[in-house]
Amino acid sequence: MPISSGTERDRAGGARPSFGALIPSAAALVVLGAALFAQDAPAPIALAPPDTARARAEAGAAKLYDTTVLHRIEIVISDDAVNSIVNRTTDRVRCVVTIDGLTLKDVGVRQAGGVYHPYVTISNKPSLSLKFDEFAKAQRLFGLDKLVLKNELQDNTLVNEHLAYEVFRRAGLAAPLTAHARVTINGIDDGIYLMREPIDKEFLRRNFGGPFDGGNLFEIENTREFVFEPGYPKLDDEGKSGRTRTDLLELAAAIIAATPESFEREVGRHVDIARLITYVSAEIATGHWDGLAFRNNNTYIYHLPGDGKFVFIPYGADQALRASPFGSFGPPRSYLVQQLVRVPSLARRLNEETARIASEPVWNQKVLLERVDQVARIFAAAEGAGGRTAADIMRFTSNRAWIENLIRGGGAR
């Protein structure tokens, strides 16, 4: 959906020196050798130390989000805490979690989801956020401390979010890893869940490296415009050890003050413009209408240490790959994106990048169709399960042909 707002002479076929003319004479080699030996020995090349934090995060995530199996997750919550998780709160209650046979006690659990998600009883398939070290200090699973379990009630295929993040990653952006699990809560079959990697310090280490995991991370949600309300996005540890949101305030001020002539220069001091264009293009190509550009929602912005630029990270893409045609969402709601498309050269780049992402090799039909096939194979392991699990598998099976046809049609139609 277009959005408006050798030498050069050698290559041109000129004269080339003969091969012999390129070989120094013996006398020249003697002079050259003497000059080299007369100089100080070159300093040893300093090699960067191994990024062990990143390696650990990558290895742990690969184990937890293994897409080749249907994971089994059993959650046990005490009777007196069951009713507490129905409340919309950030407080967690204790539970015992067993993931693929590994049991962790004193795990913190709460319902997950924004203001538009109903909080339900444990028998009605709630989305959950698990924090392994909430009540047991330093408790980890494969070196990771959190896991989000999404009920995917807004994703009839159970793979839309799974596929959308794959496209984001193939476009060169950081995006959460996902896998599928069969979940029980207090013995109740709550069906198939999407395991989603939280956007936290381990995610930042895995994607940007250990030295770059300490920047400010803000969550853009609930359709609120952060440019005009830069005080609302949550910032963990604000006020501790000198952590402030000055960076976001400066970004907001730059966006408001920018003109089409000054946008790339002034906002570019705070935002990686190239990555922003790719990010918005990926939203368009995947039909992620409930993200930053068209909804002011479901986005993290991270102030990356090193270059000091903000980058954008998707989540909550359970309603992606559903719009028909892709990209028919109307004008952008995000003021940042509105300002961007007012710059003709950047609007052209946005259209070009959307076309790139919507085509091979980024929109790789073979890769995306194989992910659907893989889900079908792991779901087959739960055949005969009955209950909610069987109903969820039927949801996938009934919509499989539809999502496969959509993949073959390409993005951003």
C-alpha cells in the first residue's frame, strides 16, 4: 500500500597496465623490505572479549522456544490465590510450574494483557505472565527469568503472531521468539498457547549484545500517543541509580518541532531512521494494524546504548496477517509516522521498503509455509487429547488453508 506524503577507467574499458608493470623490480623490493624492517613492530590487534551474556541468552532462548515440539506446561496455583489472578494487577501470586518435565516452585504468575483484554477465570484460558524468580531469588529456566503464555483468542489460526515475528526478523529487526505449548492450570485443560519471549533484559542481550542491555525501555500501549504524553510509557527502575526519561522527552520534543525539511536531521539525532522505516514497512507488509503506525499500540521503544538511537520492537501481533487487503488501515495515527511520511524522500523509501519486505527473500514462502507445516506436525502429537486442546487444534486445522493461501499471495497486497 503506497503511503504518500581496479580504477573507474578500468571498469569503463580504458587502458590497463600490463601484468609485468604491476610487479616491483628486485631493487624496489630491497628498498621496500628495508623500510618495513626499520619501522616499529605493529601493535597486536585487540580482540573484543567474547559476549558471554549474549551467548547465554541465545542458548537459553533456543531451548525454551524450540519450535520442533509441542511443549507441555502444567501450572498449579493454590486455591486461595486462584481468584487473585482474575484481578487486573501487576502483583503476582505463587505457583508451581512444570515445563517439559522440569519443575520450578515459587514462580510468580499474573494474568497478562492490556486494557482491552478481559481477565478471566483459570477455566477460561487466561493469558499469563510467569516470572521464575519472583519469590525465589535467582531462579531461572535455561538462564531465563520470564515467559509469557498467550491464549491467542484473537488469532483463529494460532500462527498469525508466530509468522509475523518471523517476517520482522527476516527484515532485519529484533522481534520475540515464539513456540507452542499445551497448558493445564490446576489440572484443567486450557488448550494450546503461544509461548512468547518477553521484551526484557534477556531479549535485549540476545538481540543487541550484553554491553547494550542497559538502555531505557518504554512500552507504547493502549493507543495513547507518547509524543504528546511522554510521561505515560512505563520505565522500569525510573528514579533509581539516576535513571530518567529525559531521552524520551527529548525525542518527543524533536518530533513535535520537526518540519519536513528538518525531520530527518533533527529526529535522526534520536531515532535510527532507517530502522524506523523498516519497522513501519514490516507492520504494513504483515498487516499488523494494531501496532505503532496505525494504532499507537503494541510497541516497545528502546534507547540503544552505543549510538544512543531509539529502535522499535513489536509485540502483540496476534491480529496481524488478517487485514484484506494488507495495509488498508487508513492514514497513520502515530504522530511520529505522520511526520515521517510528510517527507517525500522518506515516504518513497517507506514504499520501497514495504515492497522489499513483501517480496522474496524476506517474504519467503517456503520458510513461512514450513513453519505452518511444523505447527501441524507438533499439534499431531496431541491428537485424541479432547477438550480445549482438541478445539484449539481444530481452529488451526480449519484455518490452515486460508493462512497458506495468504502466504502464497505475499504481503502488503
